[in-house]
Amino acid sequence: MNAWISAAVIFAAFIVLSLIFRAIFNRLGRHSDASTSEVFRLLANSQQTILIFIGLVLALSELGFDISALVAGLGLTGFAVGLALKDAISNLVSGMMLVVYKTIELGNVIELSGVRGEVININLRYITLNVEGVHHLIPNAILLNSKLAIIDPKTTLSSQAT
């Protein structure tokens, strides 16, 4: 009976901890701009899932279940999923860096790999460039791993006028 109580307390503690972190991330998201709040929403959802799962595994361990095979299996699964989603995860992390560090903003004219266009959308996976009426989706990882020029519109307009 004591094991059941201990397991329930451990699981409840992780649920409460995840709710506290969720509230913190939501509060941070409310005090930031729209694109940064999307990052905080993603962090809030991810941490809640991870903490509840860790609490469940620890509670099962407290009840006497052998979780070593479960943990080993999850490690191998995580490795396989990580390799399969390498590019998607790279774009997601790059998108979070773009949003947090505000490297580029909507309306900026940028040049990337010899292509110049206006940034019309930024999200966690890619940016959208308008190049002569054609919309190009550029993965965020390419943006952070390539030479990027942010064109100052005042300089561009004055150089065209001469």
C-alpha cells in the first residue's frame, strides 16, 4: 500500500511541476510578440508531455516494475526518430533561433544564395520570400547555415535613384 501512495505522490508531483512550468511559459508568451509566443507555446506543450512521462516511469519504478527495458527501448526509439526527423528538427530549432534573436523581420528584403526577395512570413519551419510575385519557401536551417544579406531599403532606393 505504501508503494501505491509513493507512486501516486511522485506522479502527482510531476503533474504539478509540469503545470507550473506551463503557466510560466504561457505568461512569458503573453508578454512577447506573436512569433515568440509560438515558441513558448511549443516549449510549454513539450515540457508538459516530457515531465508527465518521466513521472509515470518513476511511479512505475516505485511500484516495482522493471523499467530498464522500457528506458532502453525508448532510447533506441528516440535515436531512430531523431535520425529520421533530423532535417525537420533542424528547421524547428533554427526557426526558434530566428524568432528569439529576431535576425530577420517581416518586410525585410534579404538576399540568400543570389536570390533577393521580401520576407512575407516567418514560422518555425520556414520563411516565405516574395521574389517578383513568386512565393519561395526557404527552410530555416538553410537560412542560418548560409550567407544572408539583409538589404537596407533606404540604401537600395537611394542607389536606384542615382
